[in-house]
Amino acid sequence: MPNQELAFGDEEFIVSKTDLNGKITYGNYLFIKMSGYTELELIDQPHKILRHEDMPAIIFKLLWSRIKAGKEIFAYVKNKTKNGDYYWVFAHVTPSFNANRQICSYHSVRRKPTQKALSVITPLYATLLQREKSGGVSASEAALNQILKDKGQSYDEFILSL
């Protein structure tokens, strides 16, 4: 039955690589297994093929702005499988550079998030998604910024504290 949560081991890592446009160029065995797609179905597809509808767009806006600027980012992401199941990851996304220090691709390593982190992220993302549906991505971004301001933390400080 679709919409079941899948899990992977605490010591396992999901790895994928994309080109500059976010098209998948590599996925390790666990990435392919968790997605429910075959390797052939994934390669050259946009990474957003795994995007779950519970994910607020502001998280991806932040992610893309950060990695396009040559910086790393950590984020909690809910992915959707081919058959409609889902799984949570704690992602570390980085740009890869060529010999001329130009960004040539992106690389993501994901591990299993803690239940403590998900107990904070799940309601936060629900709030951000609600704001997004009523006022667009800018409303969701304003809500996220206000939450961070109220906590007295940057996005990175908040995410890494969970």
C-alpha cells in the first residue's frame, strides 16, 4: 500500500550526483533501492523525480541558492518513491569543482535522520507548506526567517542543532 514510510540503517549512506541542472548522473545502490526506480529510470532524470509533495519549496530554493553559490548545505528532506512510499533523509549537499574552481556538478550524501530531529522538522515543514499554499514561496520564506529570528539562530545553526 503506497504512502508507507521506508527506513534504512543508521550506518548506511545514500549517495547521488547531479549535473548543473539537477539531472541525476549517479546513484549508489541504496539510492536506487530506496527510490524504487531502476538505475536506468533514474539516470538523466531531474532529481526532483523524488520530491515529496510535503516538502516546502523554500527548502529547495535555499538549497539551490546555496550550492549554486559554491557553498554546502545540510537539510532534512522527505523523498517520494516510485510507488508513492516515502523516506526521510538528512542531506549534505555540496558543489563539486573542476580544476579551474568552477562548479561542474553537485554531490549529496544522506543519512538517516534522528526521530528527535523529525519531531521538530515535520511540524515546521507543515507550517511552511501551509504558508506557501496561502501566500506563495515568499510567505513561506518569511515564516522560516521569522522562526529562525525568534530562535536567535541562523539556518545552519538551527539544522545542525537538531
